[in-house]
Amino acid sequence: MRRVVLIGGAAVLLVVAGVGAAATLPRSSTGPPPLGPGATPCADRQDPALRALVVAVLPEVAGAPGAATTDICLPGTQRYLSVELGGGVLTVAYLPAGTVPRPTEGASSAPTASQGTVLVSPAPGYGDRVPELLQYLAPRL
């Protein structure tokens, strides 16, 4: 139970506290429309559409178990993915336009094609893959 609270708390902190690096990536003006905001009452902490996008860059995420999260209802327009990877937790969050991102230390962010923000908090050993992941996700969200 304590682990669930700690990991869930870290995911919430990723969104609401701290300061992080912001990357400015080009926005895609061509191709299919971006995935954009979710459409559920509460955000899915294991969003399958977001997982599919992450798997395109990090194939090992396909078989990774979902990390423990809290039962706190975050806005359904937000998208999240938290998976156990590399002995830690990889967290990816999409915040729609109008949401003020506040990444925690070690997390990185980028603006998205839908005018939102994507945040990535890497699992141990995956920090060097974050720029590639952000560059792939930004025009697709």
C-alpha cells in the first residue's frame, strides 16, 4: 500500500509541483490530426492510445507492467502512462491546452501539436531516450 501511495504521489507531483527543463520542438502542421485530450470523466493512468505511441519509440514498454497509481480522479482530458521499466517507473503525461505544466526535477517537457504539453519522467537508464521520445510524441499529441 505504501508503494502505491509513493508512486502515485510521484505521478501527481510530476504534474503539479517542481521545476523542469522545457524542450522546444517543432509542431507538425501536416499529417493526421494529433491524439489530443482524452474524453473520460477521470484520466486513464494506463492510457492505451498513449502507450501505443510510446511503444513506437520504446518497444520494451509493450510488455512492461503498469506501475501502481492512486485512485485520485485527475481531469479526463489528461492522458497518463506509468509503467515499471528498468527497475523504476517511466511516466508520460499529456496535459491539454490551458493546463500549466510543472515537471518535477529530472522530468522533461515539450509543447504538443494540439497546443498542450507532454511530460516525461524517465525510468533509470532511460534518460538518454527522453529527447527522442519527446520529439516523437510532440507532433502526435
